[in-house]
Amino acid sequence: MALSFDVDNETAPFCQNTTSPGYIAQAHYGARVGLPRIMSLLKEHRARASFFVPAVSILLTPEAIEAVQAEGHEIGLHGWIHERCGDLAEGEESELAERSAAVLRRYTGLAPRGMRTPWWDVSGRTVPIARHLGLMYDSSMMADDEPYEVLDRGERTGVVEIPVAWIRDDAPYFPDDPAARQVLAPRQVLQIWKDEFDGARADGGLFQLTLHPHVIGRRSRALILRELLAYIDSRPGVWFATHEEVARHTGSRLGITPAIESDIIRSGSSA
């Protein structure tokens, strides 16, 4: 069970040049209410998770990231301000990745071990940048149900991919935009995720879930997260693992040597 949260908060409107106080307040719900509610649920079920955080989210609410780290959860890269990699020039993508890693290192004291690209948008430069940063894994692509090694132009990279999927993401079911109509009730989504988990457990494989504090943190949606965690917790033989732990486990099976941190990350240079 690889549970993850993308802590987008205000970067969700900012990255789209939206400065309306109403939209910003809607996104700030994630830091103000959603994240504390999620942290309580995870503690209740003794479940560890991975939190992917844009650097700007860290700068806006550093105390929230401190609380996440204090509970033993992993914190990974999620861009600078939730930008799309495909919209960036080569130098821009690399610069923002390095700046983001420096911010994460400054506020956590640890080098990031993995990343999730904003919007799950990956350019031809993204994997080389991940290797340059010394990352063990990425969690942005969808080529399998199970973790696999990413290739770059046919060559092994040593980067483990922990695949995501829209069916295991809360955002498509519960859109922020009122014009994008919510088509399923929370309990219908709960059933989909239960079925996905049951399938993964039957295969002895991975159940990975991507959630957002400003989305899943609403009361009726937090309720189904509680029920899902209780359902999973009641099944024997389930390992609640961070994405880093999944990457290490996969790497050991594939003969991958963990990446070495780059000088950029080791130096702890600030943004």
C-alpha cells in the first residue's frame, strides 16, 4: 500500500496565473483544514505515506511540512509552483528542479529521494534531471500496475518508476472547478478504490493511491478515506510503505544500486 498526497494548496491556482482571493482561499483549505485532518487519519491507522510538495507550498506553510516530517512520513519533490514540465525550456526545467530540491533540503534537512512531476507531465529532459539530482524514483508515469525501471533512449537509468493512474487519483472524481461536474458520489469512488486494492492484493502487488489535501480533506471525502484505510488495515499481510521504501524494495529485486546524491543536493544550497 503506497499512499501519497500531493500538497498543492495555493500553487493549484498560482500555476495557472489565478490570483482571485476566492480560488486561493479554496486551495488554502488544504493547508488549513485538509492536511491536519489527513494527518489525524494516518495516525489513527498507523499508516505512513509519501507527501509530494511544490517548493512554493513549503515556503508558504513550512510548519505544515514540519508536522508531516515529525510523524515519520516521506517528503518528495513536486515542482516549484506546480508548473508543467512540457511548458518549460530545457534550462528552466533544470533550474526549477534544482531550486525545488534545495528548498526541500533546507526545510527538512534531507535530500529528496523521489519526485512526482506536477500534472504528471514528463518531458524528454525529466528523467536525466532526476538522475542528475540523484533521485531513486519517479512517480509520474503509467506504463504498468507494478514498479519498473525507467529507460532513457533504451538505456537503464537506475530510476524506479512507481506508476500512478487517474483511476487511483481523487482529483478527476472531485474537480475543483464547479463547471467540471462531479459525476460520482464519494462512496462510489470508495468502491472503485476498494476493488483496485483487492485486485492488487490478489496479485501480491502494489496498490498506489494519489490524493490531495484540498480535495480529499473535505468532510465527506475524508470519511471514505477513513473507511478505505480501515478496510485495508483489516486485511492481513499488507505493508504500508512510503514510495522510497517501495523504490528500495523494487531496486533490490531489479539489481539497481541506489543513486548517489548530486553535489547540488549535498551542498544544501538555498534557493
